[in-house]
Amino acid sequence: MPRRRTTDNEDTTGVSANGFERKKEGFSIFTPAVKLMNNLKYPVKFTLISLILDIPSLLLLGLLTTVRNEAIDFGQKERLGLEYNEPVKELLFHVAEHRQAALIYFEGGETDKSVAKKLLQELQSKIENDITAIDDVDNRLGETLQGKEKWAEIRKLWKATKESIWKSSTEKSYADHSEVIDKIVLLIAHIGDISNLVLDPDIDSYYMMDGVIFRIPLLVQKISEARDLGQRVALGKELSSDRLAELIFVLPGIVENTFDGVKLGASKAYEFKNIYNGPKVKDIVNQDFDASVGAINAFLAQTKPIRKVALDSTFDAKQYVESGNMALAAMRKLYAAEAKALDQLLVARIDTFTFQKRLMQIGVPLIWALVIYLLVGFYRSVMKTVNSLDEISKKLVKGDTDEEVKLEAKDELASVGESFNTIGQALVQRNKELEENKKKLEESLHLLEESYSKLEESNARIQEQQTQLIQSEKMASLGQMVAGIAHEVNTPLGFVRNNIEVLEKNQRRLLDVLERYRDLRDSLVNGQLDELEVKLVGIIEASKKIDSGSFNEKVQALIAESIDGIDRIQQLVLDLKNFSRLDEASFKESDLNQGIESTLKIAHNIVKYKAEVIKDFAPELKAECFPARINQVLLNIITNAAQAIEGQGNIWIKTYKEDDMAVIKIRDNGKGIPQENLKKIFEPFFTTKDVGQGTGLGLSIVYKIIEQHKGTITVQSEVGKGTEFTIKLPVKQSKQIVKPASTLILN
């Protein structure tokens, strides 16, 4: 007797195959997961599980790699800062030495001047080598470290200082050198900031950075200033009380405090245990550091006993200068040692991060590959069991029930073979239906493709015809406008030509009289008096042909009239230029009143026979637009207004500002537009004109131009009374609009 199948919705108990009672499981935390897996096929299940395992692993690998790459890039950029500042540091020391030599040259004796001049030339050569080295590193790293502008300023300052060194004064030279030194110190700090050096995360490398970026350059700056004050005393110059205070108290105090920071930083760096297997800072820095301590203490000892702002016999200026030079030399060595230690620490950190990145890039994929390998094995085991069940099902459908179910798997899937139900016939039937539906769908798709192809061909023909029609109308409209302009030019040109012909005729008469006078003069000079009377009579007869009373007035009148005609032609050309705005093809603020005036002059030949133009303009009405495109709008509307007037009428043009909009109203007293046509006048190819007189594109293009300018155009009309167009344009555009394509259509 067949067993009744229970559903998930029945709250009943069932009996398992082994006879034990089985109760339906209630809801648990795993119920959603079970339902999800019950609705997925095995390939999808394993893909989902693989993605859930692999995606976080890949994301973690990417995140860790990104973090390590950022740390590596951070350290590499720090090394770029050290590389950039190395020649800059040399320039700092050489300029300080150059300043001292210049001081000796200006204030020393003849022997001192000779020695100082030679030293200045040697130092200038070294500085030029430094500049060449910095130019090289700036060309490679200046953009990355944003140092080009500051370095260019230093080069300019040094060039001016060098060119004026031999003709400058002591104070001017010293001030120029000091400005260059200040800029160099600022450049070193700037490069340290941009190259991440000032953000260094480790104690030992941070304090090495603090020395090479801030403290040692400041020490060089202040020690050299104090040394130079001592140099002046050694040269026999008397210092002011302010300078003495700097020499005895201020500068030594700054040097001592700054060097205390260097010592503190060195002690911190010595104690710090570097986690990147980096070098011991003490091994690299200690020798030069101890030497710098001795040199700085010796330098400070020169002024420490002094308790007032005055120098006595205990102060040895030459010894002070010498100790200052030794302190500067010690600072140079200390800078090199700390920079070397810092660079090696950065290299060790970069190498450690690079190793960690490679380890992650190799280790994580290996673990990921192992997980994938086990999942693939699990998947293939399950699929093998499923395929076996599928094969058995097919045999059962065919009626082959003798073969025993054999499954290699020993898991839960093996029990499925005990109660496997066949569904083959239903699937076969469903496949047939699907095949039939597929064929029908393919046929429908083929018909759709044919229809789409025909539609594209029709659309292409329509676009081609539209383009040809617009081009044809455009050329006809251009010809209409050119004909009007030619008519306006031809009238003044005609009377200018006539006046020139009259002037030419009068000129011939004058030349004839002049020639006769010359002949008479030659006869008098040569003593030929026989034909004198005949020649005088000829002159009198020739002179009668010239109306001496009004001749000059007529000539002046002809010339003035010709100039007026040429001026009219020139003004017409200028108006045409203003209308087209060939020199203003870009988006800009335009005077709308001026645009209307230029348009009226271009349309004068069309308007003058039909209407009187009555203007009411608001002063200085401007808006941001493409002027030539707005002029085209005005030309179309004004031309339409003139053509709409039967006989003689008026055209009223009014401009004003309304809130943040510029308003132009154009009204005529023509025949008007019927109400049923008002909603169609801006549609392409709609026209009320006779066949051959218009295509209906003009107002459509006008509407598009105004729309592109984010404005509005409206129309009001009454048959027999006239039409009024109102154009509103924003005075200020929120952003520059795209220039519309060039089109000229007179509708």
C-alpha cells in the first residue's frame, strides 16, 4: 500500500523508512539558509559558497596590498625628498660661505679684498655646479614635489645677487645673500613637507628627518649669521647695540636651543628599536654627532662669559669666526650622517613592506587555491552522485528496472536512490514545446529585424531630404539677403561713379589750360613772340570752358557727395559685420539694442517699402548669448513682420528688463495669424505662405535658438490687427551654453 506524502505545511508526524516516528522540524536560525539551498542547483550552490569564501579573501588581499603599496610609495616619496634636498643643502652652505667672502671683500683691507675676490670666484663656480645639480633633480622631481616655483624664485634671486656683487654695498649684498639663504631653508622645509618626510611614522626616522629638514638648516642659517657678525668685528668694524645683542645673546640662544633639539632627537633615535631590521642610527650618526657637539660647544663658549651688550678684551673675534666655520663644517657632516641614516631606515622599511606584500600576494592565493581545490573535489563528488541518479532515472523512464542502483558516495545523497521518481516523459514534452516556441520566436525576431531595417532606410531618406531642403532654403534666404544688400550698395556706388566721371572730365580741361600756359611760358622764356597773341587767344578760349565762378564749388560738392556715398557703403559693410558678429563667434555678454539696430539695417531693403519701424529701447540692455544667433532670430521675426504687412504699416520694437530677464517685443499691424495656426507656427515645415515662398523652417529654428539660450518665445496674434512676438533671454546664464550649429533661414 503506498505511503501518504506529507507536505511542509502539514503539522503532522511522518514515519521514516526504518519505522521510527519523525516529527516535522520547526523554524531555526538555519531555516533561511536551508530554503535558499533547496532552491538552488548544485553548480549555483558551489559557486555561491566559493564566492562567499573567495571574495572576502580577494578583497582582503587587495586591501592589504593597497595598504602596503601606499606605505611603500610613502617611503619612496620620502627618499625623493632626501634626493632633492641633497644638492639644495650644498647650495645652502656655499651661499653662506659666499656671503662671508663678500663681507670680507667689502669691509676688509687690500690684502683681504684680494683673497676674498679669489674666494668669491671659487665659490661662485661651486654654486653654479650646485645650481646645475638642483636643476637636474628639479627637472626629474620638481613637479612631483611641487618645488619648481620656489626653486625658480631662488635662481632668480641668486642671479640678481651674483650680478650685483661687485658693485653693491655691504648691507645690500648681505641682505641679498640673506634673502637667498632664507628661501633655501624654506625650500628644504617645503620639500620635506610635500615628500611626506614631516609625516614620518617611526621615532628614529622622524628625529633624523627633524634634523635634516628643520634643525640643521636653521643651525646653518643662525651660526653663519653669528659668524658673519664676528667677522665684522674681526675686520675692525663697530657693531650697533642691536647687532651686539644678536651676536652675544640672541643668535647663540637660538643655536643652543635648536641644537638641544638635535641632541634630544639623536638620543630618542638611539633608544628606538626599529621593527624593520633597519640599521642602528647610533652606528651611523654617533661619530659626527659627537664632533658636532664639541664644535657647537666651542662656538657657544666664545660668547657665554659675556653678561652685557658689549665686547671686551676677552672676546677673540678671529677665534670666534674660526669656531663658527668649524661648527658649520660639523653641521655639514652631521647633515650627511643623519640623511644617510634616514635613507637607510627608509630603505629598510620599504624592503620590509615589499617583502610583506609579496608574502601576501603568494600566501593568500595559495590558501585560496587550496580552498578552491577542496570545493572542486566536493563539487565533483556530489555531481558524480547526481549524474548517477540522473542516469538511473532515464533508464527507469525507459522501463529498465532490473539494474540495481549503485552509488560510490557514502553520504546522505545515497539515500536518494531509494525513493527516486522519474519525470522523463514530462521533460520530453516540455522540451518539444520549448523548441516550437523558440522557432516561433526566431521567426518573429527575423520579421522585426526586417521591419527595423526598412525603418532605418526610410529615416535616412527623410533626414537626407530634410538636409537638402534646409540647405536649399538656406541658400535662397542668403540670396534674398545678399540681393537686398547689393541693392543698397548699388545706389551710392552709381552716383560715386558718375561724380568721378565728371571730375575726370573737368580734370582734362584743367590740364589743357595748364598745358597752354606752359607753352606760353616757354615762348616768353625763349623770346618767341610771333605766336604770342595766338597762344593767349587759345588760353582764353580754353578757359571759357571752365566756369570759374562755380567750378570750385561744384568740384567740392562732387567730392563731398562721393565721400558720402563711400561712407554709406562702408557703414553698410560695418552693419553687416555687426549683424553676423564674425569677430564675436564666442559666447559673451552682448548689447541687444545694438544687435537690433544692426539687424534693422541689414533688413532695411525688405522693411523700407512696407513699414515704418518705431523703437522704444531700454538703455544698455545686455544679455549673455551668442550674438550672431540672436541677430538671426531678430532678422527672421522682423522679416516675417514686414512680409505680413499689406501695403504700408508699422513695426513696433520694444526692449526692457524684467527681473533677471531681458525682454524684446516685436509687433506689427499686418494681417495676423489665425488662432488655429498659432500653436503650429514653431513646428518644422509649417507655413501659411504660398508654395515656393517659404518652407516653414524659420520660426522652428528661431524657437530652437531661444530654447538653447534657456529663454522663451511667445506669440499673440489677431487676424486683421497684427502679431506680437515676445522674446525673453536670461541676462546671466548659469553656465556657458553650447554653441548651436550655424543656420540661416528666413521663413
